[in-house]
Amino acid sequence: MSEQATDKRVREASRRHFLQAGAALASGSAIAGLAGTNALAGSDSNLPPNVPEWMKAPGDSMGSQPYGAPSVHEKGVVKNISKTLPQYISASGRTPLQELDGIITPNGLFYERHHGGVPTIDPAEHRLMLHGMVDRPLVFTMEDIRRFPSQSRIHFIECSGNPVYTKPYGKTASDLVGLVSCAEWTGVPLKTVLDEAGLQPGAKWIVAEGADAAALTRSIPIEKCLDDAMLVYSQNGERLRPQQGYPLRLLLPGFEGNMNVKWLRRLKVVAEPAYSREETSKYTDPMPDGTSREFTFTMEAKSIITRPSGGQKLTTQGFHEITGLAWSGRGKIKRVEVSVDGGKSWQDAALQEPVLTRALTRFRFPWHWDGAPALIQSRAIDETGYMQPTLVELVAVRGLNSFYHNNAIWPWRIDANGEVSNGQA
Amino acid sequence: MARLELTTALLTSAIMTVVVAAHAEERYGIGSPATPAEIAGWNIDIGRDGSNLPPGSGSVERGRVVFSEQCAACHGDNGQGGVGDRLVGGQGTLASPKPIRTVGSYWPYASTLFDYIRRAMPQNAPQSLSNEDVYAVSAYILSLNGVVPANAVLDAKSLAAVKMPNRDGFVSDPRPDVHDR
């Protein structure tokens, strides 16, 4: 028998096997995702015992991608952007959390929220002005900012509306809490820059303003500015992306994302807050009694199982690793508990080291799925002892119209056929 | 004894001087002085007490014209909302199951309205309106909400004097508010 004939015979045998075994099993994955990562090659000619085609000819030459892009087979892993938003100038795009591993969000998938579009800023023409209650009002070029002693730290940033309290709830982990991402940030501690100008007595707040079309403005308490606040110019080793505030943004670890002002151009030291639109009309939390909470900065402890999660499908019984992310704006994650029986019992998940303060923390929990319907969920406990609440507990205090700062436990329902869906829907 | 105390005092003074000098040396000498003119061009924040409001004034009548030209496409002819936020109505609804949050029902300070319009509106051309027109549009939106009369003319003084209906509707952050079980 010729080699070609052998190949043909093997291919056909494999195809029959493939048809019998079913698409999902043949894909070699126990969880089928939505992003097309398990799309089937229509042929077995690249499978053992055959030599795959990509070994039979040279690949792309050096320089074919001056800035490396993901594999063409990962093209479905992109930001989750609703197709039905009323407008896209003031809008948000979510991180596809369920497609990612580890704790660092790739820069191209970091969640976005902007209020006046993404400006294109020439760093040579960008300035940071520091004025108000300071001894020496100063203007800094980007070159100036980069001359200060630098630091790198890993922190999450999370939008405070992640998710809202009302239905329709999202289908996937990204739909629900995709407005959180985590990166290694490099820049200068804000305190270092403030010392350069000299704070005057009575300085209690700093008003930060962006150089975007919204000239977005938030007031930051001086204690945070002198604690762990940073002016950052790099993210995961490269300069900030335009969507993340290029060339300069404020980083306020653990505070709601909107306060981490992007395209930062001005810091004004003052005695009282600006009461800007973004801290009165928006980013305030309406309560059932008609009052609203203002200056609700800290993002409380939260966790989400990212695999298996909504939109995925378990294709086999047996072993499955449950994994997800936990984080707290108040510090480190101390413990994550997982329940696989609808919340009747909880067991500790393993935390991936290093567990960093105000950073995403990866947790894992080994699980054997017996093929029966199940409700799985996680809850985070941070180093202050605070435990992530249920949605029922949150709503009992805040009602359904609070909009921001929903950090509820979010269960996933697994049907007998393995399909995973939102356990609250 | 007296001499010892004096010596101590001198020594302390000397140490203080050194500390101050060392502190001063911690500065890196990075950055350029911000000139008053540079600051004036960028410092557009309006305080809740109306501080830093610019000269000029604008009437509800003028505001009606500016609104129809610059704002109505997104916010509706009467501020009822569209692509942009609803701006009018909703007073008395905040404690209801369906609260309607608008400038009139929710915003605590009229100064914020001026500040926001001047810095960010209209969305397609922010910082393009004259101060007079910002006063006028602010006056018109406030009049649609019944906060100022239909013949109002607002300037720095009168805008600062406006008391918004929800001025006292905000409370400080009580979290953690869901306690451990």
C-alpha cells in the first residue's frame, strides 16, 4: 500500500471515529467555550500518527508581526462590547474573564470605560499641572514624570457598576463582572510628586482631571493620595494603551475605577471636594429611602467562578477544576470558599501565590462532576474578615436601584447536559 | 543646669535645622513653575458654593435657543432624554420603586450643572459654548425643572444662590453595611 493510500485509510477511519465520538469529545476539551478555541479542524491529517502540516514547511519569517498578536485561533477572545448600546462615545467594554488564566489581564483585553471617547494624545504636548493649596504650583512634562523614582505594583481596577442589581442579568462571567481587570503598573507614588510642590495646611482633597472630551473630574481624599496612590505611565511593561489613559493616569488601588482618572492632566489640591457631575449625578448609590450614598470609594470583596461559567458546557463527567478570581479593595484576599451544592456547604479553595493586596487572586478547587444538575458558587473573605454577601443580603439593605458596588456572590447552574448558565436568572 | 538646658536647646535647634534641610533636599527639582496664566486657563472647576464661576450671565429665554440648537438632539426637546440623560422631572420619585434621577430631582448643586456643561457639553464639541451660553442653558434646564422662574437670568451670584431640591439627599458611606453571618 502506498503512503498516500495509507493516509487516506487512516483519515477515513479517524473520521468514522470522530463521527461516533461526537464533536465535543473529539475536540479534546472537557469544557467547550464560546470563543471558538475548540473549533474543529475538519481533518485528522495533522493528528498522530501523521506529521502535522505546520512541520512540513517553514513558518512565518521574523518581522511578519513587529508587534505580536494572538494566534489566529484565538480571534474570538476579544473585549465583550454590547452591540445594542445607545451610544459608543460614553460606553464600556468588558474583559472576557472566562477566557483568561492567571491574574494579569492582557493589555488589549483590559476593560474600558470612557465618557468622551478615547483621545489621541501626543505625549510631547501633554502636561500635568499641580496647583491649588501647594507651596509651589508646578507643570510637568512626561519626561519630568519619568525622572521621578519609579515603582511597579500589581493592582486591579474595577468599575463600580459591575454588575447592576436588576435583571436582565448577564449570561457569562464577563457579562456579569467583566468590568474588572488587573495589571502591573509602573509610575511614581503620588506622594513623591506632591512633596515636590509642598502641601499647604488644610489640604484635604485633590481634584483630578482628565484630558479627554469629558474633562472627567473626581475628588480624591488626601489620605489616599498620600498612601498608595500612583501616577502611572506603564502597564504590564509597556506604555499605557490609549484606552487606559495614555500617556498618564491616576491609580488608586481598591477605589472604584472612575476615580482612577485617565489622560491625567491636572491635580488641584483643595479643602473640599469638587462635587463634580461624576461624584453627584453619577457614582452615588441610591437607597430605598430616597437618600443616596456619596463618596463610596472602596470596592468590597468579590469573587466569581470563571470556569466552568455561564455559556460554557461540561462535555464529560468526572474531574473538573473549578477556578476563578477574587479581589478586595480593602486589602488581601484571605480565603475563598466554594460550594458545589447550592450553598449548603462550603469548602476552602486553594489560592495561587502570590496573594497581593488589592490585586486579583486566582483560586482553584478540584471537583468531580457526577453528571447531575448542580449549583456552584464562590465567596471571598478578605483580610479585614469581611465576607462577600449574597445578592439577597445586599438587596435587603440597598434595594434594587442602588446600581453601583454590587459585590454579590454569583452562582452558576449546571444542567444535566452540562450546560452552564446564570444561577440567578 | 541653665547652661545644659541652653546647650540642649541649641542642639535641638541645630538638629531641627538639619532635618528641615534634609527634607528640603528630598525634593528632586523636577517640573517647572505653573504660571498664573497657565493655571487660569485650565482651572475651570466650580465649587459647590459657586466659587470660580466666571463673569457673564444668561437668561432662560436665550437658554431655550441654545438648548434647541446644541442639546435637544440627545436630551430631547424638553429635556425628557434620548441618547443623552433625562434632565427634567422626577421630583418626589427618589424613594419610589422607580426613581427618576434628573438635574431637578437628583443633582445637589446648580454649580455642578454649570461646571459639567462647560467642560463636557455638547458631547460632539465640548468647551465650545461661551460662558454666557453656559449660564443660559443652565438657567433653561433649571427652569424646566421649576427650580428657577421662566424669566430668570443667572450669573455667578444668582447661580450660587440656587438651592437644589435634593440638596440634602446625600449621606456618607456606611459600608460595610452587610454584616458577617
